[in-house]
Amino acid sequence: MSTIRCFTTDSTKLISGTKHLLSQRESHHLVSVLRVRSSDSVLLMNGHGEIANTSICGRIGGLVELLIKTVTTCKRSRLVLCIGLLKNKAMDLVIRDAAAIGVAKILPLLTERTEVKFDQKSAESKLLHWKAIAIEACKQSGEAFLPEILGPMGLETFLNGNKNISLVAGLYHHGEKYLIDYQSEIYDAHTLNLIVGPEGDFSPGEYEMLLARGTKVITLTQNILRSETAALYLLSLVDQMVVR
């Protein structure tokens, strides 16, 4: 049988020798979809870097109870993905695959060329939708940390509050710099922002703003990539360069 993973949103620390009661949703998935049986092994993830080896020890009121045997603590990614807010399916794809690769945060940016009209009234439901996608991605991939998904923020507001090293990948070239040119900065950074523009890229004025704030502009490839492709390509490359 393939590895069975489940997720808990309970912030309680996972401790060996204790029992944990799963939510109704996770219990239903284990029992009705995966058809698990008593004593089957399950990996329990809490999204805070802990993965527990557990076994099913019973059911209480229809909820599955797990016995925690051992707990492994993992290291968090140092990467923050900042991407121009995309249309529904494209944004969902970025959330899913970024969570699977492993990032500390995902920040959607509102830019001059953002085509999506973000409705503040539906912000809460949209964030919950993205969180659900990220949880499933972590379960599928085994990534121990659930990324923090922030509400959309204006580019200038983000830059005003940013003190981390930032890399931006886009179509507007400034000296044809590549990731390898910033290898030492990437390796030493405590937190690293990876910035990708929306469909149509950042405007020239926004690039001037980025450069004025010390953002390093890089060329990923000579080909023209979709924003979602560029984001995941950049994230994958930098993930291989940093050590958790």
C-alpha cells in the first residue's frame, strides 16, 4: 500500500505516545475513500514542520483516532513566492505546486497589469480555498510546512515593508543577469523573495520601482513563459540552490 498521509489543523504539538483525533473530513477520507483498517499506518502532518508516524487505534463518534509513535521535525523553506495575482485556474495551479515544492509564504501582488478584480468581500473564502489546495498539495508531496498564504497586496506596499533580498524574473531585461550571478546572496539569505509579474509582466514604471528598492532582476530563459510557469520554474531552481 502507498503511504497514507493525513493533515491536522490543530496547532497542538505532536508528541510520541499520545493520541490524536482527526477531523470529520480527514476521518471520512481515511475510512470511506482509502478504506483503512484498525492498526494501519498513517503519516500525520500538522503543517508546522512535524510529521508523525502513527497507527489507527480506534474511532470515537465517527472520528478516527491515531496513536502517535514517533515524530520527525523538518526545516522550513526560506523562500517567499510573490506573484502578480492570476486568474482562478492559473492561481490555483501556482498555489498547489508551490506548496508541494515548499515555500514559507505565498503573496499575491496587485499590479498595474493585474487583470483579476479581487473582491474584498470574497477575500476570506478565496483564502480558505487556496489554503485547502495547499493542504492537499502538502499531503500529496509530503512537504511538512503549510505555506502562509497572504491576502493580495499592492506592489508598492509590499516593497515599502520589505527588508529581505528579492529576485524578480520577468521579460524586461536589465543587463542579462542570471541566478548564478547571485549565488552567494541566495545561499546566505535568511529569507529570499522570489517575485514574478502578472500576465503581461510588470510595467516599466514598476521595474523602476523594483530596481530602486534593490531588487535584483534576473533572466530565467530566452523563451517567453507564462507567469505560472515562470514562478514554478524559478522556485524549483532556487529550491535546489538553498539549504534548509
